[in-house]
Amino acid sequence: MGKQRTNVSIAIVGCGTVGGAVALRLTQDQSLLQERTGLDLQLKYIVDMDFRRAEALGLPPSLFEKNLDRVLADPEVSIVVELVGGTTVAKDIILKALHAGKHVVTANKALLAHTGPELLKIARKNRATLSFEASCGGGIPIIRALYDGLIANRIDALYGIVNGTCNYILTQMTQEGISYKEALKEAQQAGLAEADPTLDVSGMDTAHKLTILASLAFGQRFTLEAIPVEGIDTLQNLDIQYGNELGYIVKLLAVASRLNGGVCLRVRPAFISRQHPLAWVSGPFNAISVYGHATGHTMYYGRGAGGSPTSSAVVADIVSAALGIHRAFFQTLRIWPDRTPKAKQVSPDELVSRFYLRFMVTDTVGVLAKIASVLGKNNISIASVLQKEIPEDLAKPSIAPVVIITHKSREKNLRKALEKIRTLDVVREDPVCIHILDEHEENL
Ligand code: HSE
């Protein structure tokens, strides 16, 4: 059989870090992509308002176009790649492209987390597809794993390190013993954190990704606003160090697990055992661990950010859209959040886990008994207690850190106990509470 080539014309909107990398991939790797896919992928337009970056990358000026409407009116263009980011202009671009009947590929996790179902519905109405592999985990094909490779499973839990900036900062704090502020500065100097890092360090970027991942994993529609989110910006070295002494590593985790007939989503820093497979995911790397009822534990690892890794995911979506593969999944599967029921999204109140607690207390007789009494009254059993030496840099005579590891306890009870302990006169600072996340139990 002779080799038949299908010509596919593509427009990239937004030539930033990822847009530029996708443009390079499509131009420089054209023959590799042709060999592997049989497709003749033609980058026809790069749409932006400023082409300095595109010029610096050596991309041909013949591709530069400022007028999106002209691009959308070109019948040859079948795929529009939105890489502008944000939730305002990007939304208009995607809507216009879908209304023009173009397939859309995007990496925009914030927009999808806020308005994914609406956009998917509009794509369907216009007989187009919307694909978003690059929205979570950069170059890791986790979206495909969920809608394709794992489709035979009832997913019971999903745990992810999905923010490279946070993972880099936490790794530096853990390995170098530096403060959060120093680690953030280092990350910014290394180009791994934005000048305004709020979206990353507050945990919101992780929550955006969790909304998307959980929707596909559980086949339900989740609400971003209902996810309790804690970031890494209040973590202290002292706790990372004490946790380390106890065999734990701190990670910012996106977690989704079944609870009381619903699904509990949360984003927060947690201690995991040094033996946990997610513990060795360091620096800017990401990993997502998924537990299926048939597969048991699976894990997906790779670079979660950066132009080149993310371009790999974008190009995979372009190829799937061009081959019609994505259309088949998009039209038939019942896991896309515009087609699935609203999730019963339960709060973590009823979660049962172990906790690391640190109290700064006056170093006097009977302090431990007072704290233990409140914990006991709230049904929280103590597994171990460590009274640490007063760290020299704290230099507050007669205030000592007491670290308590609890047995498995109900989160609601712990919160109640902490509220009471906070008011004790012997407790001098706000208590620190970090969850200890045990490996999900497999029932194979
Ligand atoms: N700011 C994100 C991160 C970029 O650090 O992971 C990729 O979504």
C-alpha cells in the first residue's frame, strides 16, 4: 500500500514558553512526526500581539499573524492551539475557535477547572473536540492514561505531585535545610517560579489540576471552589527537619479518594514515608499515583512543566485530533465532565489519618498532661511524643517544641482538639498540624 499523507494545518495562539516550544516541535520535528504518524503537520500561523520571542526562536515571520479572526476564517486550519493562559482572553479565543468548528488543543488548567464542562459542551455542539493533555503534569501523558489506558478501572484514589514550582521549593528546603523564602528566591532565579508565585505556592494551581484529573478519574463533575486548599507558604524548616528525623518527607499533594459514598478532594502539604513511591519525586518533577480496582497501584512520572516537556503533550493532542482518535474518545466515553453527574464532593472532616503535631509550649511541669488530656477527650490517641531541644535560632528561653504523632484519628476531632489546645496558657504559638498520608490500601 502506498504511503498516503494527510495535510493538517495548525494555528498556535500565544507564543510564550510553551507556544514557542510547540512551534519549534512542529517545524523542526516535522519529518519525525511525519514518519511516526503519517501526518503532514503544517504550522500555518502563530498568532500573538508581540513576536519578539518567536523571532528570537528563529521561527519564520511568514507564520506571524495578529488577526485571530483571519486565522479562524481560513478553512484550511483545522486545529487551533490555545497557549495564552489565564481565564479571560483565553476563554474568548477557545470559544471563537470552537464556534468556527476548529478542534481546540489547550494547556489551560485554570480555565478548564473553572469552566471545563461549559467548553466541552460547546465543542460538542460545534462538532469539534477539545483536548487538554498538557493541562496536567506537563509531559506526563496522565490525561490519556485516565481516559484510555485505565478505562477498565473503577478508580479508588489518585495522589499527585502536580506543581513543579512547589516540589522544587520543598525539595530544596528538605535537602539544603534552607527556609521557604530562600528556596522561593532560588526557584525564581532558576526560572522555576514566577515573579508572582501566588498561584503555585498557594496550592491553587494544584487544585486546578486536581479538578481536571479527578473528573476524568471518577467520571464525575467536581467543583473547584469546594476543594479545601492549603499551600506551602507557611511551612517551617523546623517541621521538615523533625519530620525527616521521623522518616517522613513533606510533599504538596493533590488527593482524591472515595469517602462515605462520595469523593473527597483536597490539596495540602502532607508527610509521606520515605519509602512511599512519591517520596523520591524531587525538584521540578511531577508524579501522579492512581489506584484502580483492577490495576492496583500505578504511577506516572516526568517533568511537569517547561516548554519542551509540555510541547510533547500538546503535539500528542494535535496528532490525536488530526487522526480523529480523540474524536472517538470524546464522542463515546461517559467520563467527560459535561456528560457526567455532579459529584458528591465530601469534606475531609470524616477522613481518618495519622497526624504530626507540633506545639511550642512553656517548658514547665504538667504541660504534656494538659495537651494529652484535650487530645484524649477528643478521641485522639497518641502514638509517640518527642520533646525537642529548644532550637538555638529560636532563642526563646523556656519555650520548647513538643512533637506528637497521633494514631489514626478523625480529622474533625483533631480540628476540635486543636481549637481547644490553642487556648491553653502553656501553648505559646499556633499549633502546627501536618497530615501523614499512608499508602493507599490495595484490595486486589
Ligand atoms: N506553574 C506550574 C508548575 C506550571 O510549576 O508546575 C505547569 O503547570
